[in-house]
Amino acid sequence: MNVAADERESLVHDLMVETGASWNAMPLAWRAVTVAGVVMFVGLNLLVGREAGGPAIASLRVLALIAMVSGSVESARVADEFYQRVYLHACAYAFIASTLILYALFEFGVNLGVRSVSVVVTTFVISFVVAFAVNRRG
Amino acid sequence: MKNRVRELRLERDWTQKELGSRLGMSRQAIIAIENGKFDPSLKLAMRLSRLFKKPVEDVFQLDEA
């Protein structure tokens, strides 16, 4: 068995493979909920302008976001204890960073409105990659 | 905590991926444990020790320093 060759796979490769494994470990119903949430959210934002909203569309948008976030939480729940720690650290980093970013922007007169959600999500994605790298090698 | 996971794994000629599969863990978890970056739960430490057929204190030692 060629142990050395097996150990050479990269951080990015492992992250992709194990994200896929985490996805596959999710029950089918949760995968369906997550995909439906993503499709509905993207569809509503691409096809229906925000000004053409109304309570019905707003409710669908909120439901889609709940589905996506719930899917992310479920994917963390089925992960092994190493990845659960990575998720926990990423949440902590993202909470601190996005709070500071949004508050600083607000103080400087930049009110992002609903786009604040994008700042939180982007901060979480970056935090996840950082937490993964830190917990993997230190 | 110090541990002998890498040493015991290599004695058995297992890859990190193979050890992870035997435990139902990711390769990253094994890498992090071997590097001393991640102390596993008591349950996982006991499962690892059982897999290596060693007492848990032979696999994991408290780093007094």
C-alpha cells in the first residue's frame, strides 16, 4: 500500500471530498429541502424583482432562506466531531466579524438593508475555510 | 494531549483515509488528531484504542508540560 501517495492530497481536495461526503450523509429529505430552498431563493431573486414583492413573495423568500439555513445546520449535525468543531469555530468567527463589519458600515452611513444577509453568509463561508485550515494543521 | 495514533496506524500500514473509514470519521479528523490539533472525545478515543487493540492510556497521554 502506498501510504505516502495517499497522504499528499491537498487541503482544497479534502475540503471538496468531505463536503460531498457530508452532503451524502444527510437524509434524502433534508437534501431535497436544501435544494428546494436554494432553487426557490435564487429563482425568486432572479425572476421576481424586489419591488414586485408583496407578502406572498416575501413569505416564500423567508421560507426559502429557512430551508437553506436548516439544510446547513443539518449538514453540520451529521458531520463528524472534527467538522462539528470547525462549524462551531466558523460560527464564532463569523458572528464576531459580521457584527463588527455591519456595525462599522452603519456608523459610517452605509446601511445595507437586506444585503446585510449576504455579508453574514459571505463572512461565514470565509470563516469556515479559515477554521478548517486552522483546525487541520494549526 | 500527546498520542501515538500516527505510529500505531503506520504499524498496521493503514492510510489516514483507511483509518478514518474504519472509524466512520473524515481523513481531516485523523490528520488533526495525529497533529495534536484536535483532542477527540472520550468515546472516539476509546473507539480508536479498541481498533488498535491497546488500552486508551497507551494511545493517548496527558501532556504534563
